[in-house]
Amino acid sequence: MYNGARIILASQSPRRKQLLEQAHIPFEVRVVATAETFPDGMPLPAVPVHIALQKADAVRDICTPEDIILAADSVVIIDDLVIGKPKDRADAMQILSRLSGRAHEVITGVVIRQGSRQHTFSNTTTVHFKPLDADHLAFYVDHYKPYDKAGAYAIQEWIGAVGIDRIAGCFYNVMGLPVSEVVRVLEQW
């Protein structure tokens, strides 16, 4: 319970679970599969909020009106393209090659909903990778298998320690949840 209400995390992300646990926010996980699609022509910064809304809508029927639903989605954007999760090893290598030596944005969209009350926001972090050669990328992909991660990487893993030389914004946003902003909204709820 959080201020008398259950928080329902509409995500199976182990990183989001970890961040909520670190913030000492009690929660339950409930997930219903969603398409995680967005309309053509949607402004790219709006995409993760749109997908988070899909996730929140999907669990609405298995929650009570008193439950606080927390849904989030993160996307990686480079060259005006949304980079999703890699399909396979070759795709992961291609994605990481595109990110190598360049900056990209990680945008996480968040939905907090209780009954008819809803708050949405997004958080953007700019991440800059050092140039990485094919051996570095292959090591990371083969050892960490980043197939469930937007942009084919996790900042808290090896590649973040050796391959990312700077970020502008929230580190935890890149992990998948701008937890300090979530806490702020929940405390004001």
C-alpha cells in the first residue's frame, strides 16, 4: 500500500521493478500483453507516453478503481527514428553500431492512473557512446544478450561502464524509469 492504495506496475521490466524497490515503493506487477504500436506520423517524443497508455489501459480491467496503475515505456531515438528492441544478434549489432560514437535520446513515457484521475509525463536523457569497435559490440551482445532492451543496451551493464562517456539527464530514466519524478508525483497524489 502507498498512501492507502495499491500500486500496480503494468510492466514486466526487471529494471523498473528494481528501481521501485530501491525507492521503497510497494507494488504488485500485473501485465496484459499489448501491441506497443504507435500511429505513423506521431511526434517521436509522444511515442513512449502513447505506449505507456496502452499498457495502463490493458490492465485497467484487472485492477480496482482505488488501485494506482503505473505504466512506462522507454524508446531510443537516433536519426529521427525510434529504435526498439533487437530482433536477433545481427540486429543488436547493427543497432549498437549505429549508436557507437554518437549521441541519442532515451525517452521514457510514464502514466500514473487511479480511477478517472490520470497524470502523464515523459523524461528525456541524452546519451553519448564512445566509438566502439565490432569486437566490443560482439562481446557485449554475446555476454549480455540485450534482446529485451530498447536500443539493444542497458546502461547499468558492461557497455555503460566502458562505452558511454557522458549523459545529460537522468541516469535512471535510461534504465527505464525516471524514479525520482515518479516518487514526486506519487507523493503529491
